[in-house]
Amino acid sequence: MANSKEKKSYNINAAKRYPVVFNKKYGAFQKGDETSVTLPIAIKWVGLNVVDITDEIKKDMVLYKMDDLLKKLTEKKEKTEK
């Protein structure tokens, strides 16, 4: 999940799926729809504010040393709630 300025890579379990619930309409998904996705997709959707971050996602982000990214997501969420 790096942009052109940050060249970071993370060693994650790409097969693990995380359950998410949509908090608003997004593409073919309606508010309240549930699905399971890989960690990169879950992080992307949390960043887009279409799903809420779960404890399991947070735990694994820390496990995979994504603390910096978790902090950015948390700060972004706090700003949008103000």
C-alpha cells in the first residue's frame, strides 16, 4: 500500500480473509452488506470510509508492522467524524 513517494512492502498472509460490513453504498454493495476480503482490500475500503475497521484488521496490521498505516487510517477517521 505504498504511493510513489513511499516504497514500502509488507509480508502478509494473502490468503487470509477478513469479514467487513458496508456502512454506505459502494459499487454493487449496499449499506449493511457483508463480505470477506483480503487485508489490502480491507485497508483500502477502510481508507475510503465504506467499511469500519475491525479489531481483527487492527490486530493483524500491528502483527504485520503496519503501525504507520494504521495510524494514518485512524487519524483520517477521526478527522471525518469531527
